[in-house]
Amino acid sequence: MLDNFNKKHPALIGAVHVKPLPGAADFRGAKSIDQIVDEALQDAETYLDGGADGIILENMHDLPYLRGRVEPETTAAMTRVAVAIRQRFTCPIGVQLLAAANREALAVAIAAELDFLRVEGFVFAHIGDEGLHQSCAPELIRLRAALGAQHIKIYADIKKKHSAHAITEDLSLEETAHAAEFFKADGVIVTGLRTADAPAPHLVHATAGAVKIPVLIGSGITPENLDKYKDGAAGYIVGTYAKKNGNWQEPVDLERVKKLKASLLSR
């Protein structure tokens, strides 16, 4: 199971899609930082009221994403959001900064005393929407150690969504998971092809059987398909289904979160 989460059942982790931050094309001062913080707090509270075990903050509205970095003003603004969330809630809280701005995400997690990161491009190169992503594991793991932040867990996407993996076509998902485990990831995340697409259940089970670290599902989870991943997934990162009308751009819907949690507990 996942450290810091309830070990009686797989963890349900709600994705808080923080509204456009300074540095993003859609920010333009349309919302004050206080408004951005307030909306993130509301979404986080709704997830937890619905039974989620933890929260992950993501800058998903910051389209189009930069490759491997974000601007300093984005890091600063996400830190402010993260600190507000940490001060309000005691559950496990993580952060992801798109696209593959993993060093900046670690900085946010340290400053806000968060518990985990979701990282892209941890092992092996791939082609994302933004271009070529090289692996970051050596630098990120060394930085985490140098900053005395080994308590912040790293959950790494493998053969992630919205990406082409032709350059690693000869490597299976299981072998990719092995490499992430060898390079000190604390868990791996399996996704479908794109946002709201679920991964093939047999791939999740095969990956879980190939490594000793936890396997999480990072896209496409609904109450109807949860049972397909029984005994394979240690946790579920949910976003799209949990939003009003199943639209990731909408606020979190309490009844949808409750339905997800009820389905999880009934397994």
C-alpha cells in the first residue's frame, strides 16, 4: 500500500486542478491569487467530504505546458496554493507541475510540507505534446537527498498518457516499472492514452506483479470500472469523473466523489 494512506483499502486521491496560474497563457490576471486559492480549497474540501483519502494539486489549466519547467511566478503561486491546502487539511497531499517540471514540484512540496510528487519522464525518454522529454530520475533523486526530503514520496508515470513511446517500443510496461523501481521511485502510475481514458486492466495487474512498489492508476477511473483493477492497484488518482458532468474543467461534484468511494469500499 501507499505510505501515509489508509492501508485498509486502495487510496482514493482527488486531483485539484488549480485554475491558471501566473506565467500561464490564460492567467492574464483574470482571477486574483486569493480567488485561485479559494477555489482550490473548495475542491479539496469537496473531495475529502466525499471520502477521498488524499489530494494532489495539478496546474492542468496552464495550457500549453512548458517542457520540463515552469516559470518562477508559477512555482511561487502554486506554493501559495499548496501552503493554504496544507494549513487547512491534514490528509496526504501531493503536487504535480506540468509538464515534467519535477524540480519545481519538489520545491513546492518542501516549502508547503507536502507528502508526495507525481512526476513525468522519470525513466526513459518519450515524446510528449510538448516535445522530447528526457529522463529525470538521477537529478531528481539526488536533489531530494541533498535537500533532506526523502520523506516526500515520488510516484512516477510510466509510458504516460498524451505521449508517444515508439522510441521505447521494445520495452514493456513491466520493464519500465522495473527501471523506475531500480531508480528509487516510491511507486509507479499507469494511465490510458489520454485524460479520462482508463488503462487496460491486464497491464495494471501485470505491472503490479512485476514490482514491489505500489502501482497507482492515473486516469479514467469510474465507479463502473473500479472492480476490474481489484488486487492490482494500490491507489487511484481521480479527476475527470469526479467533476460536474464529468468535465475536468468544472468544480468537484460531491455526489460523484461519494459514488466513487462507495464503489471502492464495496469491492
